Amino acid sequence: MKALTICQPYAELILLGEKLVENRVWNPVYRGPLLVHAGKSKAWLDSYQPLPAHMDFGALVGICELEASFTAGAIRRKRVPEVFHHLANHAHVEGPYCLVLTNVARFDAPVAFRGQQGMFDVPIGVIAGDLQALAAIKQIPPSVAVRWFSGVYD
């Protein structure tokens, strides 16, 4: 399953539903389920105030769907599908590319895992229990549920 390392406090803000996009200098082709990996770095902690009360580092902390990717300018000018117009004034739309993250769900407990630059693969066995727990409470992202229950993630 694909994962993306996101520095804190931003990984936590995504899990809290406060940050709806992740900014990158590259435009991913991939769309679908995406694991949120909270990076080890504490270099960005001074960039946001107030800090979330709790943050994990160096771990897989949740899952979401990478639904779309647009330039920040396209979002601000509303040159994106209407369903994304609400992002035009979102504080975290910085770009150059904004990865739109939806259906965010937090794992019950962080799963220690080494991150990487760019998108990277995580063996499904590493987070299978977390996906089952989210499925039990119906908080698993729809694209994951379809793949999980059809046997794609064995």
C-alpha cells in the first residue's frame, strides 16, 4: 500500500481534519488509498501555532484517500471541479501542487515504520490489523474497503 511521509505538525493536522491538502513540488499520478506516515523530523514544529496536543513521530498514523492533485493557483482561481471549490480559501493551499486528501482515519495506535522521500510502499501485513479495526467501525476509506474486501490486499 502506498504511503507518504508528512512532517509534524502537519501529519497530525491532517488526522484532525484541519489540513485538507498536502503540498508537494511534484504532481503524483497515483490516486487511491494512502497511508499517512508522520516523519521523525521536528524541524517544522515552529512553523505552526498552536501545536496539536499530541503528535507521533516516525510512524504510520492513519490512512486517507489521495483523491486529486491540483496546482495551488488552479484551486484559488476555482479552475478545478466544483466539488473542490471549498479549498479556494483553505489556509494550507500553498502548492505548487496540492494533494487533496479525503476520508481520513486515524489508527488506534501508531505503527513504527521508517519513512522515505516521495511515495513508498508499505507491506499490507504491517497495517492489516489497523485496517480491520477501522473496517469494524466503518471508518475505513471507501477505496481501501473495496480493495480489502475484494482480496486485493491479502
